[in-house]
Amino acid sequence: MSPLVFMSARNLARNRRRTLLAMGAVVVGLCALTVLRGFVNSVQQAQLNTTLLGTTGMLQIHRSGYLKNVLSNPLDLAFEDSPELRNKILSAAHVRALAPRLQFSGSISVNEPMASDLANVGDAKTTFLTANAVDPELDRQTLPQQYEWLIEGMMFPRADSLALVVHRDIAGPLGVENVAANLQQPSETWPVVLAPDRDGSLSGEAFNVIGLLGSAVPTDKRLALAPLKSVQKLLKMDDQITEYVVRLDDVVHAAEVQKELEQRLGSDFEVSRWDEILPFIKDLIGNLTNIFDIISGVFLLVVMLGIINSMFMNVLERVREIGTMMAIGVKQGSILSLFVVEGVFLGALGALVGLLLGAGIVQLMSLIGIPISAPGSSLKFILRPFLTLDFVVTAFSFTTFGAALVSVWPAWRASRLRPVEALSAI
């Protein structure tokens, strides 16, 4: 062990109260920072999972120009759902699941109970509807979290059933929120879905509302799910879809798979990543990181102020000792190094204890889980705080380096003392 390291450790141990107070500031600051980082990580991961596994998927495949033509009818850019096309996509590296979807819009109407005479037929309750026609089995594999938002009833068992799953905020005003009764309802009293086909002609079919959706995040409450085969029959679009939703083994491969699929599918199709479809979600996650960085800077500034104050007190209390060292020939550089090493000891040991304590709290919070709901949501989800190795290494390194840096000024002041003045100090 270097003599400087030994002397630094001995000097810190000599005044334990001051050392513990300075180290305590580092421990508390790093512990709080670590717990906050774990919580922010869990919020970001929950938001990302909701998007990737409940809303958009990791990739979507459409006809070229689909996402830009927001004013056109999505059915105009429908394409055939063929086995050959599916195989091209599924055989790409990292692709785990694939789900065909047909997006359409229309209205859903429910009549009041029929009266004895035609003049008193109840008024129809009607609302606008945006729906995704899905294959139940494939869609559940691709967007499993969406199916956890079912708060009552059931999902349709087959892709050709005349069933509908709607948001509960739609079901209430329409009077179809009693799912148990809907399951026993005769078909002639089911709600009627009216939707324009590709030619603009209205087609209608009676669908039974068998399930109600909540929302884990603020979303379009007019969204509904319908069986793919039934909707294709309604719109006279057999084997036609508007998009594929793709799930990968890991979202980090999204850009790589996007390029590969663009080459395989050619110019007739466009492949979009989740962050291109919902860029505001990416911005939201990035903003959380930026806010945390600002808070981290404030925490570390307070920690560094505690260290620099402790080092100044250290210098003031050891003026005569410094003078003695200079009188026996100890060089100024060695004195400066001695105090800097003491600062490094304070920062490194405090950071280590703070990170270990914070990591323990984060692990406990992860095991227990934190139930929380986003503003505007109707469901709660469980946060599981976690830490990354990058954060731990960066926090330890930055604190240690910062402690060394802020110790330079007090150390420089100590090394500049004149031996005669230092020895005569009281």
C-alpha cells in the first residue's frame, strides 16, 4: 500500500465524527439517487411495454404511403393476407410473432326495446367507432398486454364469431355494459355495426358485445376489437387486411429487422418502427431521462459541497501538522496528493455504501411492486423498479472523480501554506 493511501486512511479515521458526517452526505445522496433511478426505470419500462405489447407492436407493415395518408380511407390501401407474405416476414431474424389486422371505422347503434306499435319504437343510441379486426390467437401472441385490459366478459373465441369487445366508456352510454346479459341476448337485439366498405357502400351486421376494455394508459376510448373473418365478410374484403403487427424477440433489433423486411418486401410495402408510429412516446421516455439527469446533477452538487466543506475543515484543523511536514522536507505535491486521496476515499466509500443501500431498497420495491395508474387511465399496473449496470458504474465513477476534483482546491490551499506560518498557527 502506498504511504499516501495509508496516511489518508489514518487521517480520516482520526476524526471519525467529521468523516462520518461528510460520508453520510454522500451515502444519503447516492442512496436517494439510486432509488429514484430505479423508479424512473420502471416507469419508462412500463410505458414502453404498454406501447410495444399493448398498442402498436414493435413493427408494423402497411402498403406504401399508409401512415402519411391520414385523410384517406385505410381500406383503400388494404392488401392480401397470403401465406407467402407471412412466411417472408416470419422467416426474418428476430421475428417472434405476426398478427394481421384490418382497421376500419363506422358506427354502432342500439335500439331501445321495441314498443307494441311502430310509432313508438325507441330512439337508437349511436356512437362513432374505430375498430381493429384481429385474429384472436395471433393477436394475443403479438400484443399480449392488450388482452390484460379486459375488465369484464371475454374475448371472442374465434375469428369468425359475431362478437365485439368495446371500451367500457362506449358500452355505458349505449346500454350494453351488462356483459353477462349480453351473452344471453337473442341476436335480433344485438347492437348493429354500420361501416363503409372500400367502395363507400354501407354494410351492417349485428354484433354482440361480450367484453369490456379498460385502458392502462390514456388512449382512444372509441377503440374496439372485432373478429377478423367477420369484419372481412361484412366489408366484402375476404383475405384482405390493412396491416401486420410484428413482435420481435427484443426491441433493440427493431431498426435491423426493419431494414431487412424493407428489402424482402420491396417498394410496395412500408415497415415502420414503434417510435415512428408514436414518436411522442419516445419523446416522453427521453424527457423522463432528461429530468432525471437534472435531478441527479442537483443531488451530486449537494454531495460535492459536503465533501469540499469537510476537506476545508480538515485543512484548518491540521495547519500545524502541514507545517511540520513541510519543515521535514515533504514536498508541496505530496501534501496536495495526500488531501486529494482523502477526498477520493470519502467519495468512493460513501458512493459504495450509498449504492449498496439504494440497490437493496430498489430490490425490495421490485419484489413488493408499486401499484400505480397513469393520469386518464382506468387500470392500475405494477411497477417493478430496477437498476442497470451502466448507472451503477457511472454513479460510482462520477462520485469518486467528483470528490477528487472538489478536493483539489482545499488540497492546493494546504500545499501553499508557508512552514513558518503553519507552525505558529494556534
